[in-house]
Amino acid sequence: MKYWPCFLGLLVVGTVCAQPLPSLPGLGDGARRELIDVRAEPWRILGRVQTELGVKCTGFAVAPNVVMTAAHCLWLPKMHTYIRPSDVHVLMGYSRGSYRQHAHVVRFIIPPGYDPKNESATGASDRATLLLSEPVIATRDLLPAIPVQDGARAMLVGYSQDRNEVPFGDLDCHINGVTVSGLVHHDCEATKGVSGAPLLLQKPDGTWGIGGLAVAADVGPGGLAAPLVP
């Protein structure tokens, strides 16, 4: 658990900050969060990303055989390197041990601007693009990447540490702006395990697009996301 900004604070297996907090980062009383049906739109893009070393994060499909998650979920700090792609798995539509489809990661791409040893300065590039062994979603179920607008209605759902067997999240939150380092600040309740989750934004026509990818948590409710559209 970490003070704001809480980089790595959305990992199920995260690092520890200088001082403990009485509750999980990113949450208030947690009352806004609810159980989500990953069989329904727009949540069919959602999956759990997990490694053979026990790290569990959230991911989302952006193409039939491409899923995105947070780059820090793949970093091995003790070894100062990224995990092997073959040790990363994607479980689409995961809920209570069941999932719609399992796929192996054959390759992943990290933006050159991201430095896992300097997250406070490079968090806006904290994204990993996972190339999968097979398609995991129909094109019709995908959502577009869209620019962030201050004040836009948002939703953030993932596999949080305190509910990691089900998709759980906040469906009534908003964008608070963009930091000087390019990160999107939101007031959605989300905690460890939600790293890599899609930050959905409502468009003027009422439909939804993906504005960012969750990477960090505040001390209280809210957190930061890496934008998908510069």
C-alpha cells in the first residue's frame, strides 16, 4: 500500500511503501463498486492477466489477438528485467475460476519511454501490448480508443485484490484532468489488482470508449491511468 501517486499499488503482488495505510489504496468506503457481468457489453473486452510467478493484473482486448495491460505487471524488480512472454497468460471473461478463453502470450511490446525504475516520470507510458497465440474476442465487441476529456463520466472495472475472483468496479466516476507528466487522474474507486484495466469514458452519443489504462492509486478514492490517445 502506498501514498499518492501509488505506482505498483494496483498490482495484486505489489511493493510496499514507506508507511502502511489503514485501508487499501484507491478506495474510500468502497461502496460505489459492484459486481460486473463480463458476458455483457462493454465488458467482454475484460480479462485477467496472470504470470507463472503469481502476479495477477487486469487486461483488455484491443484487437482479436491483442490485449493490453500495465507494463509494471511484467517487470521483475529483483531480476531487473521483464518476465518471459511464455510465462504470461490471459484469461478472458474470468469469474470465479471460470473463463471464456485462455491464451498464451507469444510476445509483448513495451513503449521505449517507460522506465520501471522511474515510474513517477514515465508512468504515462506504463503500457504493455500483449500479442496472443490466438484470437480471444470478436471484432464487434471491441471499443475504440478515445481522447480524454476533463469531467467526462468514467467507469473502471478489474480484478481487485479484495475481490480478485470476480470483475468488480466503479461504474459512476469521472475524469479530474491530466497531470503535468501526462497521466489521467480519475476519482474511480479501484485498488491493487486493477492495474491494466481499461478506463472507460462516455462519449457525447452515450456510447463508451477506452480513454486510458489504470496504473496507480491515490491514498483515498481515485487514481491515475496511462492515456491510450496522446
